[in-house]
Amino acid sequence: MAIYLLRRLGLAVITLWLLSVIVFFAGQVLPGNPARSILGPLAAESAVKALDHQLGVDRPLITQYFSWIGGTLHGNLGESYQYQSPVEPLLQAALVNSAKLGALALIVIIPLGILGGVVAALNAGRPLDRIISLTGLSAATVPEFVSGIVVITIFSVELKILPASAAAPAGSSFLTQLRYLILPAIPLVFVLFGYIARIARAGTIEALESDYVRTATLKGLKRHVVIWRHVLRNSLLPTITVIATQTGYLIGGLIVVETLFNYRGIGNLIFHAANAKDFPMLEAGVLTIGVVYMVATLIADVTTTLLNPRLRTGVIR
Amino acid sequence: MPAGIVPREAERRQQPAWRLLLDRPTFVIGAAILLFWIVCAVFGTAIAPHNPLAQQLLATNMPPSAAHWFGTDQLGRDVFSRVLVGARTILIIAPLATLLGTVLGTALGLALGYLGGIVDMLVGRLVEAVLALPAIVVILLFVAALGVSTITLILVIGFIFTPLIARTVRSAVQVEGQLDYVPAARLLGERRGWMMFVEILPNVFPTVLVEFTVRLGYAIFTVATLAFLGFGVQISTPNWGTDIYSNYVLLGAGYWWETLFPALAIASLIIAINLVADSVEQVLAG
């Protein structure tokens, strides 16, 4: 068990390192000349050189990478080009906001997705199953801004019952904040519903076809007892893993949803950084998302392993 | 008589895949919508009732009416015409990007699955690292660094899809590798390249086809989302995502039609592709 955890952790560290290389490459190598893009095409060559030196981009790439990754490991994520201030406080505040929105979406989606999947599985092959599966698939692939626009049009523009912006006035109560977050959470719920329902469905079908469920049925247990006690317990295990892997998609969705609803979360931060070519901010944001995702998957893997003894000695997937 | 039924059953299974597809209502509906948008992409300017670029500054932000079915936008342009013509950009970029990703991903997946070993492990880690980020974040990072153009979008989306497709093809190839025909062909002294592309590829082709149709939906999703974020190709032809990007701030003022109709167009295209992809998957899975 300890060996498994260590190997899992080791792989996570390697993956994170590769991720940092990719992010560094995209953020510091591809854009070419940062000073020129900050100062504009009309700036004097000497000014560009001076700023290049100040930003440290005239050093060899390897040196740049090590000083960047070294700073990052010490919690120094550099200075934002657009705000001319350290990245961390901005990133931290944004992360808290995104966590609120993400948590709300997950609280709604987990029971809903599992319910959808289980209902589909119990009706496998019937029209209800096809409807749930196809709705889930379509909802999952319609971009968040499209479903976001539809809910804004209905609930905010026409019915006028919910605000079209997610930013609650400063210092408002928990319930007010929640009210502002309802509409932005809906597109995120849409995107995740299909995935979670699909896995819950597959897990339930597998459990329904198992020997122990047949035994339970044959020994005369009522159908709902079989489903609650035998089917659900076994079918929910794979669902946990999927929920964790979907946090990545959730964060991807945050970029769009936070932009549409004008909400100051990490997605909005990344969006503005990308638009302003603020690469220190962009890299820090992207790396943070990677870390959050890795931690979520790690927790999911460990939980699954703890819950399922058969996997403890198994091969790492 | 069973003897009479069995061949008929077998005959039905032997029907070409496209016949089985046409039996599925989901496929027919999806294909019809998809065909509609393809026609719009090709003949858009000829079908559109108005010039999608013509501004009428005296008739801006008009709600839907008999003259302008979907209303007009903030420059007084006809939204209905813009929606029809707007199919073109996305239907050029998304399929080409998906094709690039599928070709590269299939080649990489074949190599990884068949050759295995240290390269497989290293590339596997790299794929994991890319997958640790939502595709849209990676694409945004690269597009911000490289700037936006049709070619950049196709290349970036294609390259990001490559490892995703490779992963699926790789596992399909590994399953094939355990079947008898592979060692048999190897005993005949076939070369590696022949083994991969002539022996194994035709057998994993259904997987590749399903992967292509599913990824096409994601490519549309990605192109539209990038355009909505302001990273759409800035050309004079209308573009759904870009139209939404430039009009959604007016949603709060009640001008919903300029944003909602392009949004519904994107949704219908993606749902159509999903219906097609789902049917293809079901038919090929038997």
C-alpha cells in the first residue's frame, strides 16, 4: 500500500514537472520577444533591450527555466505584466472565488449525475435510457457559453428573477452570494452531467449483471433492497474517480463561464492574462490549474484504492 | 424453420454499415441538420436573404420581425443572414483540425501500441501532463503565444488532439497485438511498418472513425469557445463565436436575439455531430 502510494506520488511529480516544461515553453519561448510586445513596435531598440534585461529574458533558456521554476517552488510566481504587482495575491483571491462556484456546481451535479446514470441503467435499452444518454452527451458538448446565454436570456432578461452577473456586491450575505452563483453554475452542471451519468450507468449495469446481485435477487430480497445495498455501493466506486478527473473540465469551463458572467475567478484571470499577453500571470494560472487537477486525481485514486481492496495491489492505471 | 431464419439473421448483420445507419432515426436527424449547415457553409451568401455585412445604422438592435427573422445587431446587420453565412468558418477549421489530429494521433497510437517499451512510457507521461489541463486552457495558452489565424487554430487544435486520439488508438492496438494474426504475420517476416499500417490499421479503423466523429464535436466546441473568448479568426466573413463575443454585453440591455441565435446555431451543429457520432459508434460496436 505504502509502495503504491509512493509510486503514485512519484508519477504525479514527474507529470507536474513535464507540465511545467510545457507551460514554460508556451509562455516564455513561443511568444518571442516579451519586451517588444509590451512596449509596442515603435519603442526604441535600447528601451526594448533594457526591459528584456530587467525581465531576465536575455539569459539562456535553461537559466531562465531554472530561475522560473525555482521561484515558483518557493511560492514566488513572478510579477504580472498588466497589474505591475506580484501574481500570488491576485491568484489566491481568484482561486477562492472559483472554488465557491466550482463547489456549488459539484454539490448539484454529483447527486444529479448519479441519479441520471442509475435511472438510465435500470431502464437500459429502453427509450428513457437513450434519452438520458443522448441528452447527457449533447449537454456535455454544447459549449458553456451557449447554455449560459440560453439561461441568461430566460431567467435574467425575460423573467428577471436572477442576476446576469455573478459578482455579488461586496460584503453580501451567503444567501445573496449563492443567488448570484445559481445561473453561472448551470452551464457547468450541463457539461458534467453527461460524463458522470455515463459512468454511473456503466457501473450500475455491470453491478446488475454480477453474480452477487443475482444471488441477492434469487434469495428473495426486494428489488429496492438489492439496488440500495448491493448495486449502488459497487457502482459508485468508479464514479468517484470520474468526478475527480472531471474537475479539469470543470476548470476549463470556468474560463468561459466566469468571462460570460463577469466573475473574478481563476478562469477570468487566465482569460484576461491571455488577452493582455501577461505571460507570468498566464503561466501561474495554468500551472495552478494543473496542480489542482493532479491533487484531485491523486485524492480520487487513493480513495478508490482504500475503498476497493482488489485495487491496492493492482497495476497503476 | 431455424435453418431459414439463421441465414436471414446473418444476412441482416452482413448489410453494409451505411444501411444500418440509415435505419437509425438519431443518425438521420443528425445527418440532416449537419447537411443543412454544410449547404449553408458552401452556398451561404447565395441563400441569405440580406447581405450579412450590410449595415443599416437607422435600424440597429431591431427585434425579430418579418423583414429580419432573427432581428438586427448593433450595426443593423441582419442576424439571420449572418447565422447562415457564419457556418463556413467553423466548418473549415474544425474538420481540418480534427483530421490533422486523427492522422497524427493514429500514427502515434499505432507506434506506441505496437512498439511499446521505453518510448511508450515516456510519451505516456507527456500525454498525462497535457491531459492534466483542460484542452481549452492549453489551446488558449498556445494561441495567446502564437497569435490567431486559420492555420494556427488548425495546427494548435490538431496537435492538442493528437495525444488524446493516440491514447485511444494505442489501447485498441494493444488488444489487436494479442490476436493470433499478429504473431502469424510476424512469423511470415513482415516488417514493422507493414505490420502497423497494413495488418493492424484496418482492424483498428472503426475505433479511429468513432474517435474522429467524437473529436469533431469537440473541435467545433473548441473553435466556438475560442472565438467567444476573442480568439476567433478576424476576417470579414461572419463567424458565430465572434458574433456572440461582440454582442453578449448587450444581453443585459435585453437585446438577446443577436447572441441567442448564433448560440443556438452552435448548439444545433454540435448536437447534430453527436447524434451522428453516437450512431456510428453504436453501429460499429454491433
